[in-house]
Amino acid sequence: MLLDVHDIQTFYGGSQALFGVHLKMDEGEVVALMGRNGMGKSTTIKSICNLTPPKAGRISFGGQPTDRQPPHKVARLGIGLVPEGRRCFPNLTVYENLVAAARPGRWTLERVNDLFPRLAERRDQLARSLSGGEQQMLAVGRALMTNPRLLILDEATEGLAPVIRLDIWRAIRALKADGLSILVVDKTLSELLPVADRCVVLENGRNAWEGRPDALTAELQDRYLGV
Amino acid sequence: MNRETRVNLLLLVLLLAVPFVADALGQTFTVTLVTRIAILALAAVGLNIALGLGGLVSFGHAAFFGIGGYAAGILASHAMSGEPMLFGFEGSAQMPVIWIVAMLAAGLVSLAIGVISLRTSGVYFIMITLAFAQMVYYFAISWPAYGGEDGLSITLRNGFPGLNTMRPTEFFLVCFGVLAVALVLSALLSASRFGAALQAARQNEVRLASIGIAPMPIRLTAFVLSAMITAVAGALYADLNRFVSPSMLSWHMSGELIVLVILGGTGRLMGPVAGAALFVLLEFWLGGITERWQFFLGLILLVTVLFARGGVIGLFAGKERHG
């Protein structure tokens, strides 16, 4: 098993956000983490990366427990995070954003540039001068440069132009075909469901439903994801 | 060649040419003035690595400047008197030896200061670096063996192989050479992967951690490098004045170095040079007109911070590539 999140409880100061979330992922699997806003998706991700360490429960990655490890150590175990809201380093160039993150492995600058040719064109531009979609490509590229065993995409296509979304989804499908394990949070079900192997639905900081994407009926979607 | 490169080259050529023209015209004082610019610029190049690239507002760089100065003073005084110092070392009146000692001493001290102070950030980092620098300052004051409060004279300016450093233009060349090396180093550093990570740490520490890089070792390395460069400047400054005193270690000096970096353009390669040039020239011209020249310096600094964040370099070379 690649990732095992067992019964975690996470707090922001005094307020509890997660009340016992479970999540298991195998190598090569693409899991969609779903739920309405505020149900604990991003908190689960932050807990996995130890950015907001859980107070109870346990997480192990590749068989190693991650508790009490600083975030950079967890990242080095092989978790590549693409955080919500295209978080690049705005005052570094595209090239610098990519090489600063690089760790040796299959993913190199050339391969990232093949995946997102636009990044090659923008090599020496500051990240802050890129369009939203290009920044998102850069954030994905930067995560890949760390050669992760698990890629986490938190709302990777939110707020992007439809054409750019297609590019990002094309990249996600290519990564899946390449055998990368991906944990993805996204609201575009029409794109998300075909690519996911399994869906995990959260509600009020707890697991509410889990199953194959084709079992997520319109009724269930309305129950757990509708607004 | 972009505009900033052209401005940078022009500055360097001016800096290099002025002393020789002045010397030919018999204006030795101008040579000394430009030498002072080069030395202060060197100190600020050091600080700029921590402050400009790393965002580490060190209010204690006078400690490293002063340690460099005392390295020059102490080694020279032992070489002069022939009295052996620690481990039977005889002292030295050779600049390269002094620089190495200055860098080692400042490197060790900055390592200790950095390990502790880099655990804090923001205003606490500023205060803790200030506190450490004040400790070094009071230590120097209360150490009678090397002059204490009165400071230490260097009878004969330390030498450099192949040059007569007592001649102002030749001493200037030494300073300019060291400054040029430091600038090349600083440019290579900021273009390197390490430089990218250092700037990333300034922009967002958590984001850096989430790609698997711990900010602390990177910042510590930058802080130590920065201190070592500033220490060499301190040694040269002592040689320029042929005198070292605790005032080199005082918090005024730390503040002055920060002012140089901000005036010139924080994080810009040649910002420290432009800042030092402006500072020394203002000190000279305004100082000749009124005793209260620092009031006007304050005004200029205020205007820079409010309206011209890019400093002098920003004014002439446009917006920065790095921010």
C-alpha cells in the first residue's frame, strides 16, 4: 500500500475539521477525493503533507509513518503537492521554479517541457507574469520535478479557462497512463470521474461514501456533492 | 544586453576610472573617497545576499564587519611586535592571510548566531541579530589587550603581494578586485539552484517545504556566506583607515549597511555599489554644507522606501527581475 490514512482527526486551533478520516491508496491508483466545500478535502490533504498535522490517528506513506516529520521530510518521502490556487514562487522564473524543486528521477526538465510545451516557451519569464493556466501547469511541473510517488492535485483546474482545463486534464490522463499515483480534488465531475479509479466522499469531516466512479449515481451525487 | 546590465557595467567602469583620473590630477582625496565606496559596497554585497535574496533583515552585520576589521588590526599588530598569539601564530601583515582569518572568524561566529537567530523570523530576527552584534561590541570595548574603547592603530597598511598598498591607487585596485570577485560570486549565487531556493524561502517557506526543501539549512548557508563577505570588507576598511575601533561593531554600522542596500536597490546585483556610491557622495557633499547631513539622508531614504522601491538601480535600470 502506498498511502494509509487511518482515522485522523485534525484541528485548526480549537475547531475540529476532521473527525476520523480514512483513506487508502495503492501504487498506480487514481483516487478522487470528493465532497462539498468545507467538508474536509483540503484539510485531509494538508494533514497528509503534515502542513496541518493531525492530532489523532495515523498516516503512513510507503510503509513509513509520517507523524512528527516536518513537511519537507514528508515531501521527500515522495509526495508532490500541487496546492490550491496555483501556488508558484511568483518572483522566480519558470526555469528557477522548476529546478529549485528538482530531485533526481524519471521526471526531468525535458519531460516536464514535453508535457507542457508552454513552459518551455516561457522559460525565462517570471512566474507572476504567466496566465492562470500557465501558473497551474508550472505548479504541476514543479511537483513532478520532485519525482513524487504520489501526486496530490488540490483543485487544479479551478478558475481556469475551459481550453486550459482541457490541457491540464490531458496532462493528468497522461500521468495516469504513465503509472503515477494521483490523489485529486476537483469539481469538474465530467472530467474527474472517467480518470478516477475510485472515489472517496467526505462529509462534515468524516468518510461518507466510497466506491467506483460508475457507482456514484446521480442520486448519490445530489446527496453528497449537490449544492 | 539588457538595460540593467548596461547600467551595471557603466557603474563599474566609472568606479574603476575615477580614481585614476583623480590621481592623475593629483586629487588623492578623491581616490580615498572612491576606495571607501568600493569597501562599503563590498560589505553591502555581503549583506545583500542575506537581506536581498534571502529576505533576512540582519541588524547585526556590523559584528562581521568589525570582526574583519579586528582580524586585520590584531594580526598586523602581532606581526609588528613579533609577539606570538594563539597557537604560536605570529600574526601577519599580508592581506590574503588576513582575509582568510577574517572569513573563518566571521564564518564561525555567524554560524553560531545563525543557528540560533534563524529559528525566529520577522522583527524577532532583527532584534536577535542586533543583540548578538551588541554582545560582540561590548566584548571589544572591554578587551584592553587590543585597545578596548580606544581602538587599535595599524601602523603600516597591510601588504598585498606585488603591490604597494601605501599608494592610494594600488590599494584601491585591491579593493576593487575583491569587490569584483564578490559581485561575480553574488551573481552566480543568485542564478544558481541554491539561489532559487533561497529566494523561494523568502517568498513562501511552507511552499518550499512542500516540494521537499527545508528552508533552515539554505538560510544558514546564505547567512554565513553573507557574513564572510562582509568580514573581508571590514578588514579592508581597517586597512583604509589604518585604524580599528569598536565603532565598526556598533549598531549604527549595521544600520548603515542596511541603508546602503535599500538605497541602491534591495536584491539587485549592483544595488550595493550604487547605494554605497550615493551614500558616500552624500556624506561628502552634504557633510560639507551642513553638519546635519544625516537629516537629508533620512529624507532621501524615506523617498526611496515610499516611491522608489527599486532604489538607485531601479531608477536607472527599471523594474527588477527578482523581487
